[in-house]
Amino acid sequence: MLTTVMGVVIAERNYGESDKFIDILTAEEGILEICVKGARKITGKNNSSTQLFAYSKFCIDRRNEKYYLNSSELIRVFYGIRTDIEKVALAEYLAEIAGYCVTSGQTAKDIMRLFLNSLHFISEDLRSCSFIKSVFEMRFLSEIGLLPQLIGCRDCYKYEAEEMFFMVDRCCLLCGEHFYGRGFEENEYHIRLTRSVLHALRFICLSEMEKLFNFKLGESSMKLLNEITEKYIVSRLHKEFKTLDFYKQICSDASTHEKETT
Ligand SMILES: [Zn+2]
């Protein structure tokens, strides 16, 4: 039976002499694994539409619970991602998160939108990689039901106190009074927030999707936000992402290089 589905390629694996498998993220059916026959022949007619991060229309043949590509039509390729190794590394990390959490058969409309928007922002240089990374990490968790409690202090519901702490391990906020009152100490899982980072966290989790990237943050706040969102995703998903290690390696190499050349 032939069906048509729109999807974005989030992973590819070579198979046999000239075939490959691709995983595509779709709005209606989550992630689908599709076998692409003859994909690695230079003349393959589906080469561009089945490459990593291509957004395409796929006509697939379903046989015995397996999917085979019949034909495909490229809708959008995010060319800008390929121009920079940091961008490629980030896009691969976002794809690994999606691939790890989204299953086959589930609807993933908002996740797909978040993923495509993120690729667009990476490709077009509309925000820095660390900005897009933080927004994706936090919003993705919200979309899959792991939204932290950000309305106010967990104990007294204060919306904004002089001091506020994000409790990575408890998925909530505490005001200074209740943080110290309960004997907590600052550490990598109990993080002191600045006002702008608290606002950014709330914005990322609660704003409408079309406004998601519409905020600004200074460099030091960005660093703090990144620390929080990364800790939060790794601890909530109980997973070490290889692509995250690679992304961080690229960033640290880049900053060392920058220091050496200035
Ligand atoms: Zn409180």
C-alpha cells in the first residue's frame, strides 16, 4: 500500500552494497524507519531528498510492518547547516534527542515544528548555536510532558523573590528563604538564577511556538541558561548523548582556537 508523508530526515544508516535506512520525523506518525534502495548510487534519484536534515515528501510502500521508499520530493534543505561544523554538531544533537524520545506511531506535530524551526534558525544564522540549543532542550522537554514547575517557589509560590534557585533534580524553583531554610546548598544541581535567566526559562517553556525564539539574553546569562537546560535534559532523560559530547568538544576547540589567535 502506498502512502505519502512529510518528514525530516534525522538519521541515516548504510545497508548492504548500495542501500540505506533513514529515520524520518513526521507530525502524524512520529518516527518512521524507511529503507531506501539504491540510495548510495551517485545517480540515485532520491539522493538530495533523503540526505540528513532534508525535509521532504515521501511516498512509501508499507509491506509487513516495514517501509520502503517509492519516491520522494525535496521540500527544503537547510544548506546553511553544512557550512559550519558547530552547526552540524548541534543539529545532530537535536536529532539524537528527537530520535531517542519520539516513538513510531505517536503524533509529534509540535516536536516536528520545534525541530524544523530550530534547523531554520541554525541554517540561517538567526541565533547563536548555544541559544538554539537551550531553547530546544527546554522546550522539547516541555513538549514531552517534562515541564519543570516554573510558576514560583515550590513552597510559598512566590513568583519572584530576591534570590531564586532552579532545582535540577527536583524540577522546580525555590526562593532563597526556602532554599536555605531547607538546608540546601548551591551546587551543580541547585543553581542560583538571575532574573533574566528565570524569565528566559519561563518564556521558553510557556510562550507560543511562533514566538519561541523571540527573546534576547546577554552572554553571561546565556552561559547560565545553557548550563541549566543541558543539566536538566541529561538528568530528566537519564541519557548521555554522544552527539552532545561531540558538540561540546567542537565548541571548546573553537574557543581555544579563538584565544590563541587573539
Ligand atoms: Zn519560597
